[in-house]
Amino acid sequence: AGLPKPAPCELDDILAGIDKSHYPGWGSNGAQLHGMLKDGKGVPIKCWCCTFEDLKFLRGEVRAAINSGKIQPTARDSFDPTDDVVGPNMYTV
């Protein structure tokens, strides 16, 4: 039957306006994307950057995955799918 969809919130409005074309590496292997798999050259992990816009985008992708059932609570991460403040943890994501 699927998981209950949480009530809309301000975050939904913010994420609705985000253009995913600004995130061409979404879903890619970070080390490969930044050239770290070739002879140790590339951008070191400690120099990767994450902006507030990146975090809002990630939250929207996580919310979409929860709503579609791709991310679900487990025995190790019993987050509440209707809670739009806490969870799931990054291991679950």
C-alpha cells in the first residue's frame, strides 16, 4: 500500500523550484567524478564542497525516495517516514 505521504511543508515549495540540471553529478561515484581514481590526482575528498543549496536538493531527493518507497525504515534505522525533520540516517540513504 506504500508509506503515508507527509503533509506539504515549506521545504516542498523550496525544492519545487530547484533545477536538477545544476547537479550533473547527482548519483555518480564521487571519487570517480572528481578524478580521484586516476593516479591519485584530482580534487582531494577534503576539498569537496557542499552548499546549502546542495543540502536542500539532497533533502528533496531523500523525501522523493521515501514517498516512492525506495527508502524505508529498517531494523537498524527505524525513522518515521512522516517526520520531515529527523531521519533517515545517511547509511540508509
